[in-house]
Amino acid sequence: MGNEPKIFTKTYKWVGTRPVRPDGVDKVMGRAAFGADYQLPGMLFGAVVRSPHAHARIKSIDTSAALKLPGVHAAVTAADFPDLPSEVSAGGEAPVNFRHVSLNVIARDKVLYEGHAVAAVAATSPGLAAEAAALVTVDYEVLPHVIDVLEAMQPDAPVLHDDLYTSGVDPRPTTASNVAARTGFTLGDTAQGFAAAEVIVEREFKTEAVHQGYIEPHAAVATYAADGMATIWCTSQGQFMVREFTAKLLGMDISAIRVIPSEIGGGFGGKTTVYIEPLAVALAKKSGRPVKLVMSRVEVFKATGPTSGAWIKVKVGAKRDGKLTAGEMVLKYQAGAFPGSPATLGGMTGFAPYDIENASAECWDVVSNRPKCAAYRAPGAPMAAFGVESVLDELAQKLGMCPLELRMKNAAKAGTRALYGPKFLDIGYAETLTAAQVHPHWSMPLGPHQGRGIASGFWFNVGGPSSAAIHINEDGTAEVVTGNPDIGGSRASMALMAAEVLGIDYAKVKPMIGDTGQIAYSFLTGGSRVTFATGKAVCEAADATIAELKKRAAKLWKIDGQHVEWRDGQAWSTLDDGTDRAPLPLAKIAANASKTGGPISGAVSINAAGAGPGFGTHICDVEVDPETGGVTVLRYTAIQDVGRAIHPAYVEGQLQGGAAQGIGWALNEEYVYDAKGRLQNASVLDYRMPVASDLPMIDTVLVEVPNPGHPFGVRGVGEVPIVPPLAAVANAVSRATGVRIDALPISPPRLLKKLVDAGKV
Amino acid sequence: MARVILQSELARRYTGGQATLTIVAPDYSSLIAELERRYPGLMAAIGAHTAVAIDGEIFHDPLHEPIAADSEVHFMPLIGGG
């Protein structure tokens, strides 16, 4: 085996500790206000009219009967929204076509999936709004539909968009199709690599669309004032994203909208776009009253983005000693009703943990009559990793080699060139493998019908624009204001970093989430960026605050600022002029702030670069019931290079949560459609997400290889842990049964059929 | 001179198949100006909404990031997470 895990030797007073989260009491006591908790005087309640068809042309929409109902104050359709041109612009996490976003929020000429919004109404009660929605008459011409990704790619498939021509192919097609784009990456010469291989494994895989499964449905309250100013209270992963998207969709100035973020009950990527916020503003504008829209769970399933189901083909070649010589993958991802699946990201990530000289990825983005996919932790990566990590497991079996040894032999290290181009800098993948090997889990004996799987995963992590402001209060306490909704405990991380840099007690730092009028622009909470990028902004804001505190201390001492240094939350004079100057604590400087120039604060806005990539390795033990096909996860260990854990408990929580979601993806979750393209399991009873009793305690190991791009070495941690579980579970089941798992979910009926077909039972 | 490494598809279309280009440029904006001068249409094909990796570090919205004489530059899709 290779290197021993690097462990931080530097210790801090606050960074790396586990204090109670600042928002904990409110959440435990039920005081925290989530999206649906906001109420305003005179508020109306909205309801959305949704398509019962998977694919249909809208011939007409008649809202007159609904509007005649007493208590109904407004109805909107696409006619109330600007007909935006099709153009790609910067906006969300990836380039955004706002025409598609607009058409997804409210259909104009066609509905493209069951649940697609066609109109919305506002009335004095939720019941009345539902009654009014039922009175909206929509005349549809039902069209043929297509659900499956491979069927959608066929030349005779029903075409969703008559202006969609495949990009990335040469020559450019002259007819529209459902294939939105082809992208690809090549490294070296795969033909040569496979020619040099002594063992080749090739296999096709399939995964189903799965939902992010956040516990809190989308909810928004909007007002529209007579001066044209709108205010939105909503749950989202980014108040600035909601402001920008809503402004674009309604043709408003960004400055005419203020978005106040609520607490958020999970997002996992699914709240990185808008669905109901523009509808609520449009209804508020038309009615002249506040309007509240809250999605039901059924609406969440039918009309918000799951992540793509995928068809995957992976081929790898290796020498007898296990050294990989070549790897190829083809990925065909469902985008849902509009282009934009994460196929390209799958192609960039699948082979990333490995040093392969010759590799390629071919990625296809395909639309079909499903809700538009949305980001889901490490978008696109888990499906590609399922293919790659499964094939590597099979390769290890063919070679008679330990799957951990195979991975270590080929592990990417600093200097390894990734398939997508650049060479890695400081990374800690090999260290996660070493940690796996020495973990007691790896050597525990297994019983009958039990199997152990191992799989690895990668995510880039990102930085981007973030803002932070620190205000020193008169009593020496501090407020840290940032612009990112706190999903995974980021308030605590921001407070810990601020306390560490300022040198004051964590309890004296109050972290706050500002609305769009209270803090400068911050990109959304996603991509595992907040602790890294916003944390970096907090550190720089603390540095700016310290610079001001030093100036104020110099004024109090009547000395030049260059003779002041900051240590342990106090200003120290370095001037050797015979005068004895006791250090000035922050609280004392704050108490004299008005005498030295006024309030003390520090604010910065940055575009953070230097996000260190993350790698993880998971070990999973399962037991398979050969009579039912049921799979029980017996033991699970998630190991990850986290750079530096600011608050280890929340980092461990990220690893456990990602693993739990990945296990659900592997074992049970799927969208089930009937012959008419209607979703059959749009409830949490029928869409089977894992619950606590389904899972063992998920053990975690935090490997800390510092990221040099962050003051404390932070790497993003939220994406990586959902990448390995699909393959870790599938590899465990494959080894328990002797049958290679090539399709997810591994639900009991599917697995039982596979075992029967293979003659295993 | 900095090395700009293109994906093979772009190289095939715009640089006569030459995937590794050598450019003298002090910063990113100078580099893309020189690329566009030499290979008209290349930067349009790469697109305005793209990320760039300079010596392994990914930038999402670069402009004046310095380019060293021995730098390696890759264009890549923007990365959106969940």
C-alpha cells in the first residue's frame, strides 16, 4: 500500500471543534421559519393547474369559470409572462437557457410532462384555490410521448422540441430530435491502450431517475407593491438565484425584487432553480395581494427535477498486474423535458480517481417526457461511477486481485492528468484507500449470503462569488452576515472560522443569513462551495475587521498603526518607546468605537478560486435473502478526504447523508411510469426512500489532506459522498450473489428475477 | 511559452488537429485574444460560459488571471453542483 493518510498537525482553538450549531435550538424547538411558515395580512393562497398528459399541445386555456368563483382574485397563464427568446446565458450553476426555465415554470404551447404547470390561481383559502384550479379548462391535443432515454434517441421517437438540433456532432443535423447534445473527452489513444491490455471488461448499465427527496416542499410567499417592487419569502438554495431568475422570467429589474430566504428543509441541488416563485409574484401583481404557493408532495415528485436516469457503457483494459491501460465510457442521460442533463459531468468524473493514460468519454444529453432534471449532489457523477466502479470490481475478480489493491495501483495522485484535461494538484484519494485498508470494517469476516463492496468517487468542488460582512457590536460581540442559505450547518462553520481569525469566543459570534438587500451578491448554496468559498470570504472579512481594529487601537494609543499587531483577540503594541501599553481586547476597542471613527466592520466580496477536489472511498456489507431478493445493508463505512473539517460533526453528517441517499438510489428509488407516461409513485409511501430502520449506523473516516486554496485547508464535502454508494452497494450484492448487478435499483423483485434467471435460486 | 491544450474535437475543427498550442501571454484575457487572432472562431466555439483550468486550478469566470511562461491551460465546461 502507498502513503499513510496525512493528518493536520496544526491545531486551532475553534476550527475542528464541535460546538452546538447556532440555529439548533430554533430547529429543535420548532421556532425556525421554513418556506411555508410565512403569513401576511390579506394573503391569498395559490394553486397550480397541471397537465394530466405526458405530451400534449395546448389548444386553449379558459380561466373564466375559476375567476367567477367568489373569493378567487387572480389567474395567470403563460400569456402573463414574457415570451423569452432561446438564448443561453450565465445564471445558475451552469449556463441557463431562460426560455426553457420559463417554459418549465409555465407551459406556453405544449405540455411536456405530466404535472407541467399550465396556469395558476389565487383565492382566499387553499380549498377555494384548489376548487378554482379545477375549474380552469384546458383543451389539449394529446401527442405521442416517450419516457425511456434510448427510445427517445430513436429517429422515429416523438420529438418534444421542433427547434432542438443536436449540438456537438458534425455535420450539424438538419432535423430536430430529442438528442440535445453530444460532448466528449479524450486522453491518449484508447485503441492503443486496449491493444496493450491483457484483460478487458466491458458492460452496460442502467439507472433510474431519482428525486433529491428533500423533506420540505417548495414554498413561497410574494408581494407586489404599487411601485412595482416585489418581495419574495421562500425556501431555496440561493436567494440571489431566485431574484435573478424571477426577474428574468417576469421581465423585471433585479433591483425591483427582494428575496428573503427562509430556513431550508433540504435541497441537495433540487432548489437551485425556480418553480413557483415567478407564479407567486405574477399572481400577487394581478391580485394586488400577497400570495402564498406551497407545493404538495405529489407536485414535488411530478413537477420538480429528479436527477437523470442513465444508460451507461464502460470498458476497461488492464495488464495482468492490474495496471489499467485504457478506459472508455458512453453515457446517455435523461434530461427531462428540457436540455441540460449532467451527462458531461458524468464523463468528466467517472475515471477521475484513476491514473489512466488512455481514456475517453462520450456523453449524450437527451430530452424525454419527464420533469426537467435538476441538480442532485455531484450531478451526473454517481451514475458514471456506478459503471466504472462496477467494471473495476469485475476486473479485480477476473484478475484474482483485491479490489482495494487494484484501486491503489491505479490511484490518481498529485500530477495525474484527468480525462477532462488538467493535472491534479494536492489530492487525497490514495489516502482514502489507505484509510479503508486499515479500517476494521475491511477485514471483518462475512457470513453466508453476505458480500462486501468497495467503490470510490470524485467531485471537483467549486468556488465562485461570495460575500461576507462582519459587524463588531458595542459590547465586543460580532455578527457575521453571509448570503448563503444554511443547509448543512454552515452557520456554525462561518462562526467558527470568524471566531478563529478574530481570536474571540465562538459564543460571541452570531452568524446570520442576509436577504438580497442586506448582503452583497453570493452565488447559491450548492456544489459544496459554501464552507470553502463563503468561508474564505468570512476569513477575509475577519482580516479586514482586524485591520480596522488595529487602526482603532493605534488611535486610542496615539501611535502609528504599523506598531500594532493582533493576537488572541487583542491589539498589542509593538512600539518600543518605553511606554507600557496593556493589550487592548476587542471588546474595549469596540466600546470606544464612536471615539475612534464610528462603527467597526469589515465586508468583502470575492470570486473564490482554488477549490480543492474531493475523493471518497466507501465500504459496504450486505446480506441478500435468496428467497425474497431483499437486501439488508449490514455495515457501511464512508471515508473521504475533506481537506480540513471546520465542524467535524457536520462533515460526518454530510458523509452519512450522502451515503444514505446513495443507498436509497441503489436499492429502492425509481420513477415508475404507466403506459400513458404518468408517474405512478408520486408519494413517499410508493417512492421508497430509506428510513432510519433501513440503515445501519454509517461509520465515517475524515481524511484531512489540506487544500492550499483555503486559509484552513477546507475542501467541499457535500457532493463526494453520494458518488460511491451506488457501486459500493451493487458490488457488495454482486459478490454476495455471484451475479453482477448492472441495473438499479436492486429492489427485491428485480434482484429475485435476476437470481432466478441466473439459476442461483 | 504557455501551453494551451484543446480537446481533440475542437482541435480538429479549428486548429488543423493541433491539440497543443503554445502561446505567449501574460494573462488570461491576452491569451484568449491571441487564440482568437490565430484561430478565428475558436473562442466562439469554446463559448463565453466556460471554465478554464490554469495549472490545474479551475476558474469559473476568469479575466486577468496571470499565465506563467510554463503554464498549462485547459478549457472545460462549467461545473454545477447540487
